[in-house]
Amino acid sequence: MHAGVVSRKGQGVIIIADSGYGKTTLVIELVKRGFHFLSDEMAALGRNDRKIHPFPRCLWIRKGTLELVGLSQKSTHAPIWMEKVLMDIEDILPGSYGETTSINHVIILQDCAESEGRLQNQATQDISVLVERLDNSLLVRISEIEGVENVHVETVHGYPTIKCNAARPTSALVKIESLCREFQILVLNVIKGTEHYPSFRLPADIKGIPKSEAVISLLKRFQVGYMSKVLHDEFDGNSIPLFLELSAMIEGAKCYQLSVGPLKDMADLVCGVVGR
């Protein structure tokens, strides 16, 4: 699942957030405060032991993130790709790696200033597909997908990005990704909807939510999605059994919605619920 993971005193914490909501920044701040690092990007959930396993990888850190946590000097010689600093957590905070742990807390970062249902109420939704290269024949095929309109190309981070509007965005993305495989074009990133970035100026707050809400948030970030071998080979492509299995995995966890705000306040709230 696309999520950050930290642990403290044997308690695993999954942090779910959209891009730009401060997930990586919050993970680094928590590690700085004594939490252990399992991943800033991937929650690797064990189906047999129902635990979270470490999935350490190179962090892609937005410019300014390390300044926020008081570690700006750490990135002096780090490489940059697609406008993000590439660093290992051990280069930032040595001795931070954690071990396999139980799933005790699931925290969803939410921007309360964003109008609920803003994207869902639109007749069509924006889609952006960042690709390694462009093929005009691919653009023609995408334009022929039912419900897809306004297909055009922009350059983002130096790479061509196919942009369009779709009445059924999920279905359209499935077809676009299939066409990219047909043309042997690598997809670097996909954004469904208009990217939204919170201001982090409103007061941070945390409240308990039903486990079903947390499971739905996890499912939305299920890596590979409809192409998952687990989903097709074991669940016949049906997401309901997967929902039930995820529900069982987090049965003993406490689930929260964390309204984004100043970094220190967000970290204080996470420390508060983990320490209870």
C-alpha cells in the first residue's frame, strides 16, 4: 500500500496521505523524535503474520522538507531528480531502521479546508500521465477512448506528460496504461484529479474514525491496482475479499483522521495517540 510507516516501542503506525500532504516530512520528523523508520512510501503488509514489514528505499524529498525538520545541512551533496532530493534515511538520521512490527495505528492525513466532493461533483476529472517518451500514435489512440477528451501534452520535470479529461477516470486510466504497455512506453507517474496542496496553516487536529474508512483509504492506495496478481489469482479480480482481508489485518488497530496543520503540532498529536 502507498503509505508511510514508522514504529515506536513495538507499535506500528501507518500514515496515509495524498501527494503534497506532508507524509514524508511527518515521517522524518517522527523519526527525528525517536520513532523507527520502516518506509516513507510503502506499507508492506504481511498476509500470513498480519504485520508491517520494513520496505526501506531511497527517499524522494521535496525541496524544503529537510529545512522544515531542521536538517537542511544533510542534503548538501545529495543528487536531485525530478526536482526532488534523493537520500537514504540512514544518511539523514543514522540508526533509524525499524523491524517488522504489529499494526497498531492507521492515520489518514486530511485537509479540512478542501471542499468535500469538489472533484467528484465535476462532470469530468483531470488525468495526468507522466511518461518516459512520447509517440503521436499513442495520443491518437488515447483520443479514441470513449469519454476521454481534451488530450494534450505538457512537459513536467523534463518529461512529456499526457493530460486529458475523462468522464470515467479509473476506466480511462486502465486503458491508457494498457496502451502505454502496447507501445512499450514506461509510465513514470499518474495523477488522477487536480493536484491539491494544503496550506498547513489551519490548526492540526486528530479524531478517531471507523476501521472501514481506514480500509477504504488503504485500498485506494493498493499498489498495481487492477493489475495485481494477488487480486486476480486469489480473489478473481473482486476487491471485496481483499477489503475483508485488510479489515482483518487492521482489526486490532486504532484508526484516526489527522487534519493537516503545522508540522510540530501534527507530530505532537501522533506522539500523543501512539503513547496512549
